[in-house]
Amino acid sequence: EQAGPSKKAKIENDVFPRGLEFALNKYPDGKIVLSAKNKLTNELRNKLTKVIITELYALYGINKLADASSSRNSLSIDEGNIGEDKSDLESGLLSFLRVGTEPLTRVLEIEADFNKKHEGCIDIIYNTWEKVSFAIIAEAKERKINSIASAELHERNEARNEKLKKFGLTVQPFAVIVGDLSHPTYIIVVDEVQYKVDTGIRALELLFKLFSRSGY
């Protein structure tokens, strides 16, 4: 059953006070999604989900999002005019909340701390990517990219910790690719905490915010 205009407006206003399209227009990725609203690819769906997460965090804070990840009824999204099925969007959003950035509350705390310190710069990596991507990609091409098995990660982290302790140093946050390179999982390790993120650029973004937040 399709939501009527009044029901649709109520859903949008309940979640996004000025509407979803207004929220999307606040972010570079959101504008990209709107420009292709009639046919969303998987990449655009990922962008849409990240923008929604960012906007919900800005509007409601960490606790609301954490609650949403454990209850399907705690979050209701209407896609407005972006050409996407509502049930698919909700499923993708809830999947992202549960899996896309883990542990969710800790990741959102990093985002909150960074945004407090650098207000208005929460999308800095995406806004500056065009300027810095050439150098980063060129550097990556010169390196051999390897992935490791999930079981190896703890062992490697322990070995790195032991080695650095001999010099009175501690391990800085680092990112690794786990699993098959054709279907990689991106993990950021901070001390004993592992953060699972959805893309390589998201791993880069979170590392940048960790270093900025913690003063490594």
C-alpha cells in the first residue's frame, strides 16, 4: 500500500524536519545521488546510506542511531523523490547500521568528537578527494597490496605491539584488508578495538579522524 501525501509528509517530517531532499543537498554525495535519482546503482545506494547516517547522527545523536540498529520499528524512512523502493532503502540502512561501521557507537563517537573539534568538516575527505586522490592512488600503485586472513589479524597486532614496546612506543591506528581481494573487508585497528568499515575511502576517512581526534 502506497503512503498518501499526508502520511508521506508526516514520515519525512518525523525523521527529516525539512525533508530528505533538503538533507541530501547538504552533502556532496547527496547531490550526486539526487542527480541520478531515477536509477540508483549499488555505489549510489552506499552514498545515500552514508548521507542518511550522517544526517541522522547530526539530528539525533549517537543513542538514537544505536537504538535504530537493534529495532526495525525505531526508524522509519521515506525515500521521497529519489526513485528507490522504501523497503529496500530501510533494509539497506539497517544493514549498514548493524554491519557497515562496527562497533557502531564507538564509530559515531569518533565522528562526534571530530565534528566538535572541526565543525562543518565532517565530509572533509570526500570534499578534498579530487585534489588528493591522484597522489594517493599513485602511491598505492607503487605498493604491493596484500590481504590477510581474519585469524591472522590479532596475531599480527600482538607481534607489532611487542616489537614497539621494546622501543617504548605504542601502535598507532592502522588499516588492513582482510579476506579475498575480490571481496575485501576493511578493518581499522585501534589498540585492541577493530572497526569494520564499508569501503577503502571510508577506512582512510576514519583513520584521518582518529589521528585528528587523538593527536597521534
